[in-house]
Amino acid sequence: MQQLLIIIKKEIIIALREKLVLVLGGIMVLLLGIALYAGFLSYQQQQTIITQKQAEKREEWLHQGDKHPHIAAHYGTFVFKPKTVLSLFDFGLDAFTGTSIYLEAHHQHEFMFRPAQDHSSMIRFGELSATLVLKVLIPLLIIFLSFNAYTRERESGTLKLLISQGISFGTLSWGKILAYCTILTIILSPFLIGLLLFSWVGNPSQAMPDETLRLVLLTLAYGVYLFLFISFSVWVSLRSSTGRNALLILLSSWIFLTILMPKTVVNLSKSLYTLPSMREFKEAIEQGKVYGLDGKTPRSERIASLEKRLLEEYKVDSVHQLPFNFEGVKMQDGEEYTHKVYDHHFGKIKETFHRQNRLSSFASLINPFLSVQNLSMAFSGTDMYTFLHFEEQVETYRREMIRKMNNDMAENSKYGEFFEYAAGRDLWEELEDFSYQPPTVGELLQQYRLELASLFIWTALFLLLINYTNRKMKPLHG
């Protein structure tokens, strides 16, 4: 144990003497500080706007005045996607998924006002965020910090001296790894403290009730990821004859793992699982509404079938004799069929997204960068699964809004009346304000099992690899 502590102390002192390491460490601290502060300002600004607009739209709905329920259904309202506190850490897909959606009868609209629309195509390469620094730039710092962990010892002749004094390769390797982990912890500690403070000051809403647990899991995920880079760098240095060779291997690996492979996986998933164009998608939905999902059951036939069934059920000769307004029932029946059409076509889109994401999940078994990328977005509430989860709750809310309007029309108005009947605030208040219930951490972990397995497998692999290599090294190697 004493030998291990001596090695750790020695490596920390040597690292602090390296000006390049100090400069790069200072740059990383600066970039993390800028990214965290900019993310916090963006979160506060967007959350304030979303909260205000949601309250405004709720008041507009309640104060829309007396009118026919179906007109109110077309008047509709807006729902806004809440910002999560941890989105200041990882922006994820928020720039591409939109911030608000308009809810009205007959139509399931797509989300509007995507921030990415206001940026150039360069946004696809990523914005400056804390997660970008941690995933891409900190590993580069690790490489320059540890690429000559063993090659420096060989070239200076100190490796033979250390081994001759009874220090094992295992003690040397773990001393170096723990020393670099300590240095990295010191560098990242201001950022971790800042993230914790900003998450407290950020006035978190109910949009993320398990924020503390998510923050802990984020820290663990990135901790494992950076530990893997440190272990890999020390192992490469152990197996390399010169520092130049070690640096070349590590930089090549960094480029492949953090730049080339992630872009390749994205392009491959888009090629294998292609999404239809917006024009094709909307045309298919309109065709389904008019001619039915089978293309053989037009809307007029569906209405005639409904009318015949109700007349037989209530044993009357005319829709005027029904104990409710047939127009309201007809509209609700049409809405429910429209729901089937949207569910059918949106289901295909969601299945395509799912397949694309599954490809990324399987690729994460090869590349831990993809694992931490997906887990980071998931725990920050900015991933695709969380967005689709939110979209489903919004659609459930829209359908409940339309159902209430159509049922009121059926129960409280007469057939043939439209402008003669008007509902008021009592009906509008029956529709409660929208409140989003996000997926729990347990649900997220179920969705990202492959990513978790990837981090576990790679950690176990490196532990075994380092221990095996240490045992096989010759006593006076170098």
C-alpha cells in the first residue's frame, strides 16, 4: 500500500511539472465553466418563457367566452415541452424536437419552433456544452497526460530501477491510473460543484422529480467512461516501445471512437431505416382519413354504418329521435377513427426511430462513447425516448380535450342546432391544465440496458486486461 501511495504521489508531481498538461487542464476548466454558465442562462431563459406562455395559453382557454364546443375544439390550445434542469448539462435533442405544439380537433400537429431551425447546418456537429467537453475533449487531455506513463520510464531508465527495488508492474500500473484519476477529479471538481449549485438554484419544476438520482447516475456514467480512457491510455503506454507510438495509437483511437464511428453509425442508421418525407407522411394520413386505413372504406360509409347501428340500437326511425345529438356522436366517432389513422402512421415513424436507436445501442457495445452519449441524454431528459414519452402524453391530453367537447355537444344540444348552442367556462374548466409526468429512472434504465451492459463489459475487460498484462510482463522489461 505504501508503494502504491508513493507511485501516485510521484505521478502527480511529474504531471504538475508538465506545462502542456497544466495549460490543457486550465483550458478544460475554462470551457466547462463557460459551457455550464451558458447552459444555465439558456435554461433559465427558456424555462421562464415556457412557464409564462403555458400560463397565458391556459388563461386564453379559460377566458375564450361562450361558444359551441366544437368551435372551442378548433380554437384549441398550446402545450409547451418543459425544460429539465439537467438540460443545462446536456442539450441532447432539444434543439431538434421542438418546444411547443398546437392542439385542436381532427389534427395531430407536429412540434413547432425547433431552435435548430435558427442555426446553420453546423449545429449537427454539436453545440458547446458540458457534455461535449467531457465526452470529447477531456479524453484528449487524458491522452496527453498519460500517453508516456510507461514509455517515459523506459526511455529514462527508471523502469528497471523501480522493478529492481521490488515494485511490481501491477503496483506501477494502478499507481499511475489512480494518480491520473486523482488529477482528473481535481480538474473536474469545480465543474461538479457548479453543476450541483446550478441544479439547486435552477428552481427545478416537477418536470424532473428524481433530479438528484439522475445527477448521481450521470456522474457515475462519466466517471466510468473517463476511467476507461485512463486505463486504456496506461495500457497502451505499457505495451508501446516509444512515446511517439503510444501517442499515435491513442490519438487514432480517439478520432475513431469520438468522431468517425458516431457519425458513421448515424449515417448508417438513416440509410438502413429511412424515414418518409413530410409530404409523403401527410398525404398518407389524409388518404387514411378520407378512404380509410384499408383504402376501401370512405368516410361517408363509416358515417352511414354508425347511423344505421344507432338507429337499430335505440329502435328509432330518424337521428332526430335519438336521445342525444347525433352530430356530437358522429364527430367523436370520426375523431376516434382519425386517432387510429394517426396511431398507424405515427407508429411506423416511432418504430423507425426505435430501430435507428437500437442500432446505436448495439454499436455502443463496441464503443463506450456511444454508451455514455445515450445515457447522458437519457438522464438529462433530452433523449428521443423521453421526447416520444412526452409526445404520447400530449396526444392523450388532446384526445381527452376533444372527447369532452364532443360529448358535451352530444349531451346538451339538439340535432340541427349549432350556433344556437354555446358552452361556457364551466366546460372549459373540466379540462385540467396539462401536466407532464416524465419517465422514471427505472424506466430509462430498462430502455438503455445495452448501454449499461457496454460500460460494465468494457470496465471488466480493461480490469482483466491490465492485470493479465502486468502478470505477463518480464521483471526487467525495458
